[in-house]
Amino acid sequence: MSATPVQGTWEPEPAGRWEDAFLTGNGHHGALVHGDPGADRVIVTHHTLVRPDGDDEHRRPPALAARLPALQDRLLAGDRGAAEDFTDGRPLQWVRPFHPAFQLRLDRPSPDDTDAPYRRAVDFTTGETTATRAGWTSRVFVSRADDVIVQHVTAPHLTLDLSLDPRLPGAPAGLGIGHGAVLTPEGALLTLRARYPGSDLAYTGVTLVAVTGGTTKLVPPGVLVEGAAEVLLLTRVHRHTGELDTVAESRALRDLLPVTPSAAPHPAPYSSPYSASYDDLLARHLTQHRTAYDRVTLDLAADPAERALPGSELLARPHGTALLERLFAAGRYHLLSASGLFPPRLTGLWTGDWNTAWSGAFTTNANLNLQTASAAAAALPEVTEAHAALVHRQLPHWRDNAREIFGTRGAVAPSHTDGESGHTYHFSREYPLHLWTAGADWLLGPLVDHDETYGTRDPRTTAALAEVALFYEDFLTRTDDAGHLVVVPSYSPENRPANASWGALNAAMDLSAARHALLTAADRRPEHADRLRALAGRLPPHRVNADGALAEWAWPGLTDTYDHRHLSHLYAVWPLGEINPYDTPVLAEAAHRALELRGAENDSAHGHLHHALVAARLGDGARVAHALGRILDGDYFHASLMSAHYPHRDVYNADAAHGLPAVLIDMLVQSTPGRLVLLPALPDSCPRGELRGVRTRFGASLDLTWAPDGSASAVLRPHRSHRVELRTPSGAEPLDLVAGEDRVLSFRTR
């Protein structure tokens, strides 16, 4: 029995569906591991794999700037349907879909151990998946150090039929496939080239097979290994134009082998003269993966017997703290594993189907932001760095969006991107996402949080903030009768007023984003601060509607639509903190009323988690617990502990898996550059616990403990001297911190 939370999960059977396959990844390559001793499958993915379609004409922002003044005139004059024809007439165009590369097939003809006990597991601390039965063992991880998928298989007199198989669900019929297999001194080299239909783009997978003992022979399209002691597989995939130099790639893979010459004879036709060290490859990887993963832990004092259960059985006990512990650990593991070249997609870094829902895109009007919400507090700067890479790579396209749609300088972010293009081209009458202007502020927010947490100011973030402020300077030119600036057109993703069309005026999210972007840019650009702050000061205040709720649109006469999965109008509460119970109690009460009235619509996982995050900021522990309960009771998690978008494991999606750690941290610890809030929304279901290693936005790490008798304590380890306001259930007081001096706090939870 475990006395501490389990940092991994396990199952007593192989994965029967790719959704249940255990996951490993390094933010570039991903692998879905089935762990079947007789017919194992490892599905290979890569963040760059998006399917081209040749329709570049419609992958540009619409040229609408010349028509914008007329649209603004009509909306301000009361034409509530004016934005419905503000388009260039194109049909809805999805971003290029993310897809898997191929599956690595490892077939053992007639294994004789089918009745032996079986176990497959994934160790979150190492990123390693394992599967064992009798003398057969398979281990897989994706190296952060060497950017390669590593698989090691051992068994007495091991016989394996190895091949790279592109036949995955939804693969296009016109995919041009070319196989290659050659024998090498190590064993063999397998290649698979897939050329997209009607495109000069292709991707190529290369697997180096290093065999110890036995024989290796060609059996197209792969190889047959017989009587071996162990097999080591190193796999990479590249997306490219033209042809990949597979000789150079095989040489690069061979250079990774930490090998020693074998004294064994060289039987015909081929046997490896080497014995490769899987453990050496793993050790190099652990210096990066384990260091990151181990920074933060959550212990909810769960029943040791429950901690020992396989994940699928634990999911059947949704009200135990052991499940929360494991989902917290799994969420951090999967988030880290999906982040590198890019932050996580809607499916993280993984899919076993070419027909990924919503193109497996990066959706920036809620999903990506929810998935990465824990990055700063949960001490995963690797996630923020991946997020920053996406933002800064696409900034030139954001400038095109601002110029073409709004006729302004500066930058406007899209609501969907495939990772290659940052142009706004996914929109329609019902989803006029080209009217949404708040995205750049939301996407830059985590980069600002990172800088505050680590006491730095990335000049790239400062420059991007300046461009967003520049957009607002050019865009915010219309005023109402009171002299306030008007955001027109304005869009609240993905909702509409009950008495108007989707394109409206003064969406609460747009107001908060504009104000936050201008003030944040002013803080970083003192030479422009007065002008930017003055512009922010001319924005209208939030409106409270007749129900006492914060209105989703601050424009008079627009009525709210409550039953919706998005909570865009509460952006001021979470993540901004512009509205909070301490500085703006009246607005916080109105925001709480808006949360009470909000429906769940179609039970999207991101809606429940968003609800929980807002509730935590408003100090409502019961509502946090209720929102979490909707997820835990709703059968959203696969045996892999990756999640689904809808109840009953419908549509593979990473929102719940990656977003849940943020909820658990926010209900326990919240911070701003000037405030620390401890146990703001502790649910009754978590009477005891310990959270270790979280980071604050004023530059301190924090360990927090609490007990059923109401006692609680915290240890702060500040990295810079600072005075903050400390808030606990016991009250508020100033707290002076000195860099390098630990500070121990004691307080009561009630």
C-alpha cells in the first residue's frame, strides 16, 4: 500500500482502443502505447503533422476593413443583425486537421504465455510506459534529451514481426505510401514515407532496430527477428517537402546508441554486434523530464487501498480523494508531455484517428487557455515556453488579421490555429470568430504571469503587448452618448444575446481584454504609459443586469443567454482578477450571480472546469466541488487518464485532463504580484492535504498543509523581497518577505 500519492497509473489488461493507450511524449513526438504482448501497437504522432488541402486562397483573413465603418454605424444605430453579412462570402473553413503518423506493429507469433498475469503501467515521474507478462517486457518513452521514441522489448528467445503501418482510422485513400527495410549491423532500418494527396508535402518515419542475439531477416514491409534476447527501437518522424535523407537520419539515430561491442558470434544472416543500453537513453531523458515533473505534488491523504487500484477502477469511485490525486498527477504529466514545439492541442499531442474532432486545433477562445492555466503556479515553465513559441511564431499573421479585417496597426489573434498559420479564416454566420478581438490579450496573459512568477521581463512579450495596445489605439474610436469608448463590433465566444445576433457591442470579455492589454502594455512601456492608461480609462464599466448578474454585454438593451458552455463574460474574474471579492466586492457578487445562472448547455468538459475556476476565484468551495463532481461523475476519463469532451468518454479531448490541476491549485492557493490567498475555496471533500512546490506571482515557492481540525500552515520560500497582502480564512494582514528567508505561517481553515 502506498503511503504517498501514486505518481502513475496501471491497468491489468492491454488497451483495446487507442483512446485507452498509455501516453508518452516530449512536446514534439508523441506515442500511444497499447501494451499487447502478442500484437503490440505504438501509434506515433508529431506536433507538425497537419494535413494540407491545397486551399490556400481561403486561408487568409478576409479583407473587410473598408466595410468596417459602415458596420459600426449600423450597430451603433441599433441594427442588431448588422454583423450577419459582414463577411467575404466564404464557407466555413476549418484549420488543417492534426493526424497520426503510423503505428509501429510488434507481433509475436503464437506467444505461449497468454494465461500469465499481465500488467501495463505508466510512470509519470519518468514518462515511461511498461507492459509485462511472464518473461516478456516492453518499455517505451519519448526522450526530451534526444527527441526520439524509444522502445525496448525483452523475452526469452524473442520472436517479433516488426513493421511501420500507416493503416489508421480515417487515413486518406490517396495517401502515397512507400516502405523501406534494410538490414544493418545493428539489426535493421525501417522507413515509411507518406505523401499527402495533391501536395508536395510528405512525412517520413524512420525506425532503427537494434537486435541483441538471434537473427534478423527481411520480411517485407518489415523485418522478422527470431531468437533474440532484446530489441531496441528508435523512431523519429519528419514532415518535409521533397525526399527525406533517410541515410543521414539513420546515422543520427545510430549515434544515439550508447553501445558496447558484443563478444557473441555473428550468426547468419544478421545479428547485432552491439548490446544497446536502454537505461542510458532513459537517464539522459530524466534529467529534463523528472526535474520538471517533480517540482509540485498534491497529497490529499487518500485511502492507501484506493491508491493501489488500477486507474479504471479508481474512475469507478469518483468521490474518493485518491482519484483527485491521480488525476492531478496525470494532468501535470500529460500537460508537460504535450508541450514543447507547441503547447497542447485539443487532443494534447495524441490521436489515433485522422478524423480528429475540431481538427485537433489549438482553440484559443477557451480550450488552450484552460489547458495551460496551471503552468505558472504548477512550476511548469516548459509549458509556458511552448505557449510563447506558438505566440511569437504567429505574430506576423496576427498583424495581417488586424490590417485586413479592422484596418488597424497592431495584432489580433485567431480563435483557431493549426500551429502553422495564425491567420483568421475560421468563421461563419453562427460563429463570427473574425469579430473577436480579445484573443491576443488572453494568449499573452500566461506570458505575463510567467514573468511575474520568475521576476523577469521577456522583451518579446513586451513587444507583443505593445502591438496589441497599438491595435486598440486604432480600433477604439467610437463612443457612446456618455463619451465612453465602444467596442464595436464585439463578440462573446461563442454566445449571442437573447435578443440580437452574434456580432454585438461591448461584450464584457472584450472590455476586460482591452482594458487589461492597455494597462499591461503601459506598465511595460513607461514612455507611452499616460496615453495608454488614459485610453483604458475611457472604456465603460461592466453592467449589472436586471437579474443582479454581471451582464455578458455591457451595451444597454442586450439581454443575456444563460444556458451556454462558455463563460467568456467572466474573463474579468478568471484569469484576470480584475473583479475579485477583495477589491470589487459588488462586482464580485454580480459575477457570482452570473455564475449561478449559467447553464452547462451540452456538458462540455471545458465548461465545467471553467465554471470551477471562476468559482474558486470567487471563494465558493461548494460550487468548485459541484463543478468537479460533474466531471468526475460524468465518465469523462479514459483508462489512459486522458479525457473526453463530453460525458461517457465521447470525443477524445485534453481539456479536462490538462485543466483539472489548475482547478485544484486555484481552490488552495491564489496569488497576484501583491496578494497571496490561501485556501480560498476548499471543498468539504478534501479535509486534509498537502500541496508542495507551487509558485506565486510575487516570486516565492510555497508548501501548504491543512488538517480536519481546522489547523493549517504554509512555508514560503521567497526569491525576492516584497510586501504582499496575505488572506486566509482567518482574515487579512500584510506580509513582509525577504529574499532567501523562509517564512512559516499558521492559520485556521475556519
